Amino acid sequence: MKRKLMGLAVLLAALLCLAACQQAPQDGAETSEAALTVTKPDGDEVKVTMDTLGAMEAVEFTTEQGTSKTGAEKNTHRGVLLSDLLGEIGVDTAGITELQVSSTDGFKAVYSKAQLDDPEKLYLTWAMDGEVLADQQGNDVFYIVARNEEFKQNWTKYVETIEVR
């Protein structure tokens, strides 16, 4: 009888462990601690975290882009279309002219309305090649990936703020 109870307990523990593993995010990205601030044209600020993005449908896509030092490199990304994110947080993109993006490392980039309106162009991503994106200090971060670009120079790493103009 004790053997049957012990066997049942081991089986139950294994089933609970299996159930917990199946509920965990596949690539760990949904547990990212990354955050950024979007400043709307009226000056209101919205903090964007994985909680914000959880209500949106994430997409996975592959890029093949080169750098000045290497040949073409394939990467798989997980994220959301940037224009969809702006709509989700209440930004009317019809009247804007550009986005100014600032990174934690001091880098700044400006994306045009035409780039934002391209349905396959700008994505806010939080994972690449199955790994959560992080800066040199290990902090989770977001990237803006220009999906249909030949080179990575139009990517913005370590996104901290997006100012909608």
C-alpha cells in the first residue's frame, strides 16, 4: 500500500511539474522587465512594459541583414508592429510627422511618418533568437527593428523613450 501511495505521489509531482512547464512562456520574453516611455503629441506620457504588450498579438519574424563588418546575418525576432503599439496606447498616428527615439546609451534616431506607416517596417521587439534582449549591464531592453532594411543601421537598441511629434 505504501508503495502505491509513493508511486502515486511521484506521478502527481511529475504531472504538476509538466503542467507548470507548459504554462511558462516559450522563449522567456513575456517575462522581460523592459520598459520605455512614450510621450504623446499632447505631452502625456505612457509607460510601456510587457503588461502593455500582453494585450497585443506578438509576431515572430526573421531578418537577414548585414553590418559594415560582417556579411548577412539571420535573426529571429519577437515583437509588435510599432504603429500597432502606438494605436494601443491611444496615439492617433494620422497627424504625426515623426518619432524621436532615445536610447539608454545616448543614441537618438528619428523615424519618419512614412517609415511608421509601412506595414512591414518598424517593430518594437523584446527578444532575438529566442533570448530576451539585454544591454551590457544585463538590463532587459527593447529594440526597434527595421524589418525590411538591408543593413542594421536603422535599428535602435536599448530604447528608453519615444517622442511622438
